[in-house]
Amino acid sequence: MRDPVVGEKLDQYELQALLARSGMASIFRAVDGFTGATVALKIPHVQLEADVVFAQRFEREEQIGQRLDHPNIVRILKPREKSRTYMVMEHVEGRSLRALMAGKPLPTEQALDIARQVCGAIAYLESQGVVHRDLKPENILLTASGQVKILDFGIALAESSRRLTWGVLSSALGTPDYMAPEQIRGRRGDVRTDIYALGMLLYEMLTGNLPYDSPDPRALLRAKASEEPRAPGYYVKDFDPSLEAIILKAIERDPRDRYASAAELCRDLADPSAVPARELARGASRRHAGARARRRAVAFAIVVAVLAGLGALVWLSSRLSAPPGPRAAPALERR
């Protein structure tokens, strides 16, 4: 068996174009020979099909997807028969949230519309006992009409499923920038894990940045597990206090301090101006703490610079004031 290529037929599907390729699978646009519908086929690389645990994970993703039916989640379809391992998905014409942002903040209303749709999908997943665990801009598609479609349930967790480990994956599953601290510690997570990821997405959509910034993934994960996040106001002057309170509550490091359910978060996103005063007060406290931390960091840097300058002056002064060493006698005098 080998990896399929464009132009070939796989069971009832004719492969028309390669849409994406990762280290684990290729995704093709295909046409269903029975219905004429355009679909997407996710086909694992042939060398991975022999891995029993990978096959179980892939099967779990397919089973979870086939039981989900929500307008903001990409549907997983059932083929009539399969001659090898692959997954059939609805084909979505659109672009990823990552491409839409392109490193820049989105207009507030657009960002809120996207966040509300994602939140609705999380609430539905919660009702089905499913946690996505890998919500990130690359896994969120937007159609031309602005409809959100969430995809890739490769590391999703169903309440009834047992833990599976696979050598290619670490025990902490997810994408570092959007992983919740409990994922970093290797815990399975629950709806609050997806709420954390949505909080990070909203933060990035509104500021163009993330609250933790480090080029070293390990340092990033350590910071997320032990340090308070920067408030959005760190990047955007006069950031809306209500939105800031929502985001900071969603990305609390301790899951117990976050929204307890997606419904609670959806309620606040529907009308941010109605966020309870206690949340606004907590957000303000976090902003002030962040400002104090920045002032302390600046003061420390100034002190270090001053001490370094004084040290340089003392060293230079000692060099200039030191008595000259014995002068070597001229060559004629030595003779």
C-alpha cells in the first residue's frame, strides 16, 4: 500500500486536489461518485496506519465527529465502505482564522461574532460530553458569509473514552500558545480547557498579541503554568474594561477560577456591558497588578543600567589614576 495521489480513485471518491499535508495525514478535495457532492478526505500517511494506537486515535476522532451535528462544526460523513483508513468530511470553502488575522487585530464586532460562534460550539460539545482540546486559529475556518466551522478533533476527549498514549505525541497534548495550564501538566481537561483556548483566541483577535510571549516553547509553557498573563490593556490603550474582564476570567490559570460552563461565557459575550461589577473589579485589580509589575521591571532595568555605568566609571578611573609601570631602558643604555 502507498500514499494516494491526485487523480486516483479511493472507493467511491475521486481525488481532485491536495488541500493540505501534515506530518500525520494529507487532506484531499474529492468528489463522491454516488452523490456528486464535493467532500474532503483526511488520509493518514501509510507508515502510520500500522501503528495500533494511532489507528485507535484516528478511529476515535471519526467516531466523535460522526456523532456531532452543529452548524459551527465540520461534519464527519459515513462512506458506504472503506478499503483503507481515512475520514470523510464536509468540504468547507473558506479561510482559517489565522489567515484572517494575518498578525493584526480584528474589528471588535467581528472578533466578538467569531467568539460567540465558537462559544456556541463549545457549549454544544459540552452537552455531548466532548472536549476539543486543540482550539487554535488554524482549526477555525470562516466561510465567505462569516460562518465559523471548527475542525480537527484529533486530540478531542469524550467523557466515555479511555486514555490513549502514542509515542509520537507527548503527554501534554495541544498547541503551546493556546494550551491551558492543566494540559501542560498532562491532565485530561474538561470544558474549562476549551474556554481557556477561546479566551486566548479572543485576546489575540482583539490585540494582535498573546498574553505570554516567548520564542522558546518550554519557557512559554513554564510561564503559562506559573505566571499571571498580561492584561489586554498592556497592548491596547483604553481597552474595553468589560471585554478585558471576560478575557481574564476565561484565561485564569486555575480552572476553578474560570467560567464554570460555556453557557456562562456565552452569556457575557452576548452583552459584555452587562458583566457583573465584581468581574470588572477583579479585571481592574489585574490591570493594576500588571502595571505595577511593569513599573518594577522598568525600575529594576534602570537600577541595573546605573550600577553598570558606575562600575564602568570606577574601572576607568582606576585605570587612569594608576601609577605608570617601570619604563624599559633604551637599548643603548642597556649596552
